[in-house]
Amino acid sequence: MRGTGGLWRWATLAFFLAAGLSSCARGAGRAGGAVSPAGGGGGSPAAGPAGSPTPAAGPVSPGGAGGVPVHGPTTFTQGVWTLRLGVEPGRVPQGGRVRIVLEVRNASGTVQSLTFPSGQSYDFWVTSEDGAEVWRWSRERYFTQAVRKVEVGPGQELRFEEVWEAEVTPGRYLVAGKCTAAELGQVLTAFLEVTG
């Protein structure tokens, strides 16, 4: 994938500069490819196909595991939207399961709309230290080609969640996530360590 080497170098620099300055915020909730309410922790899957957002109200659950700080930005504010990427755990054995969560919160006091150019609402991907893409959630998936508008109430959020099995060589990896709405363009990143 072109351009990921520069992203990796930037993220590595950010990691060393920010080490010890911030702790990570990792999402908590259910896994498995559906959008769920914040702090969902289980229950029935959200209505609609995977990748179809369901507004959810409530606080974001901070957490931590593995002692590896997540940097990159993991939280970003763009206009009225606050985006957060969580990776749990931050250190996983080879072949272990990694939960990746992207939350998009309407921080305004009014209903806001997001415009999605297709049925795809988000994407997650993982790159190795040398910038090679080792996994992408959307690879070999097909999405409807219809523009969608999603309304999100004040203080509500969209939550996208997937699980990746880290069947890769031990080392450091960069996890990235993005909401595909036309109003949002920020890619959020977090480090992950895979142990042998």
C-alpha cells in the first residue's frame, strides 16, 4: 500500500514523543462485526447489516491492558464530532484476538447528519513496522453503492467494532481506523505489540 511507510514513521515519532505523556483509551463492549451501543458488553446484535451504524448514547468506557500505550491520535475532534479509536489489548500473543473499536460521537447540542457514500461505514487495517499492510477489514467485502444519510442525536455516538486475529510475526504493528462519512476524513492510529 502506498504511503503507509510515511504514516508508520510519523506514528513512531509520535509514540516516542508521547511515551509517558498520555495513557490509552480503549473501547469496551461486544465484538464480532456489528455496531453496538457504547459499553454494550453483549446482548443481541445491533439491527442492520455489519457496517451499518446504529446510534448509541452513553459514556465511552476507558480501559487498558498489556501496558502498551496507544498513540497516534487515538482521539480526534473534527467540528462537532469526536472520534476515538480503541485497541484491546495493546499487547497480544501471536494468534491472539484484538478488539478494534471506532467511536464517533456527536458532541453538539443538536441532531447532526453524516453522509456515507456507500454501504461501508468504516474501515480498519493493520500495517507492520516496514509499512506493509497485513490486514484490512474491508478487503474482499462488497458494499451497496448508495448514498446514505445517518442522523445522530446530541451526545449520541456510532460505534463500530471488529476482532482481528493476530496471525502475524511477533513485532510492533500500527492499527488504523476511519469512519467513511464524507464529513469525516481523519485516520486514527494506535500501536499494537504482538509477542511470540
